[in-house]
Amino acid sequence: MNGSSTKLDAAELEHSVSRAIDFLYESQLPYGEFRTYASPDQEMGDQSRFDSSPFVTSLVLHCVSTVDTPRAQEMRARALGFLQEEMEGPGLWRYWSSRNRRHKLLPPDLDDTCCISFILKSNHVSVPPNRDIILANRNGDGIFYTWVVPRSTSPSPGAGGLDYDVNPEAVLTVVLSGAVDNVDCAVNANVLLYLGESEDTKKAVDYLVGMVLEGKENGCSDFYPDRLSFYYMLSRAYCHGVLSLESIALPVTDRVSRSQVDDGSFGNELLSALAICTLLDFGRVTPAAGRAVEHLLRAQREDGSWPRRAMFLGPAPYYGSEELTTALCVEALARYRMPASAQKAAGYSALSPDSGHGSIASL
């Protein structure tokens, strides 16, 4: 059995994942979106409000990618349609959806653009060539900016179909906030997830490796307050082919394991799911993963969901949803139950049964 616990069995994990998929299926909006909530309260309580965005939907799709049931397939088709509808110009996306009255208050950004482009291409949905405009959003050190705004390195308007609505008001918003040249470690990890490892992205890889080796993770992201989110983004990129991140696999997984608390969680259900996935992505299955899985099974609610938790920050300032927490828990449980060979076949290319990173055995 995967992990170290004798309390887990395949049927229990299968039942938990099935209940969670049922919850996601029932909660998905008719046009394909999975909800995002914004809240002034870190606990995401009664003051939370629906805040339409394509970002959470892209994360949910990634999380449920290893589940292949009729309901999962139907959810996937609707969600992909929603993401396609939200695309602007040369394969760009903004944080707020076109259904949100705040849609044009921010410019497109690389976090949304790269996460959504990756999930569309992973599902064999074509995306306009957007590599050049992404690469144009690098600073002099070769590290990626967050916001897609006109820069001296930007392709000429109209070149290669790169026209899009610049929206001067949105550009002015990030300029006046001082964020126009924001560089974020988690955003750079998501750029790597999409663009992969190449000469064009080498400096970004070096930047992220340096952040971990120098112990600077806690201050490297303005958008993801907990370093477990950053580790998760790093591990996704590694597991999908950015193999130079192997050099930080051991320090990351050691730090993850040491952050576990007495009840087996990593602070809450969302953080626990992020921790499990990070350990699995880097191929190092430790006793901590098994204890965290047990915690998730205990914490699952009657309707198949897990509680709404804040994962990222913005003007609200806290953002998350039951759908996002539940999807991350699905990824953690579904991946934990899978043999390494099946994970590799599902696209987790860095994993193999004899990788030397620790066995991911069949349940």
C-alpha cells in the first residue's frame, strides 16, 4: 500500500474521490466555471462573495486530470469551454472573467495565461501561439514579470496576431500600485509549467532554485501567502518535465514533511492537499503523506466536499472556494492511490517506478 499507514485501503480512497467528484459535478456552474470566493476574512466566512475568475477553474481541471469517469469527463468539457471563451487576443487571460464587472480593471497576467494555456494544451485544445508575448515579459535577468503590459521588448502590434486590448486604465492601475514590474516566484513556476525547460527559461529555473537553496521562499510571492502553495507550483513544473528542479527536491520535501502538525494535517485541508501533492510530484512518499491522507479522509464532509480555505491573495484580500479545496484533495487522494506507472502514463513524466525518489506503490 502507498504510504506507511495500514488504515488506508483502495476502496476507502476510491469512495472518497467519487463523493468529491459528485460534489464538484453538482456545484459546477452551467457555463463551466468553478466558483471563486473573495473575502476580507482569512477564514473565508460569511462576508465571502462570489468573484468570477477563470483561474480556479484551471486549477480544478488540473487536479481532476487523473480521474476518468463520465462525470469527470462532462465537467472537463464544460470547464474547457468556459476557459476558451475567456481567452483574449493572442492567447491571453485576465484574472477576472468577462462575467465579472471588474474584468478590465487589471491587465492580462502570466499566472492565469500560463496555467490556462497549460491545461488547454494538456486536453488537446489549441491555443494561439503566445510564447513570444510571454517571453517578452522578462526582466533583464531573464525572470518573468507577472503582468502583461506593453514593454520595450513586446512584439510590435499586429505582429503574428499579437493584437489585444491593452486597456490603458488597467495598465495605469498596476503602474500606480507599483506592481507593474512585479516578479513572483509562484508565477514563474507556473510559467515553467507551460513553457517547459529551455534556454529561454533557464534563468527562471535558476531564480527558483536559488530561492529554495537560500531559504527565501517565505517572501518570494505577493499572491500566495503560504510557501506550500509555492512548493506545489514548483513540484507541478518538475513533474511535467522541468527536471532541473530535481536539485531542490530534497530540501523542499524535507521542509514540507517537517511542517506537519500533530493531527496529521499541514494546518488545514487545502494546505494538506498541497503538501501531499508536492511529496508525490517529487517522488518522495514519506510517512507524512500517509498521515495527511488519513486527515483528509476524516475531514471530508457529508456532501463530499472539504471546507473553503484561502489559497491566494488579491484586493479582497483572500480568495478560495470549497471547489478549489475539494479539487486539490481529489488530486492528493487520486494520486496517492495510483501506481507510479499509471501516474507516468497520465502525464506526470518525472515519475517512474525506479526513479530513486521513493516508491509509489500500487494500493
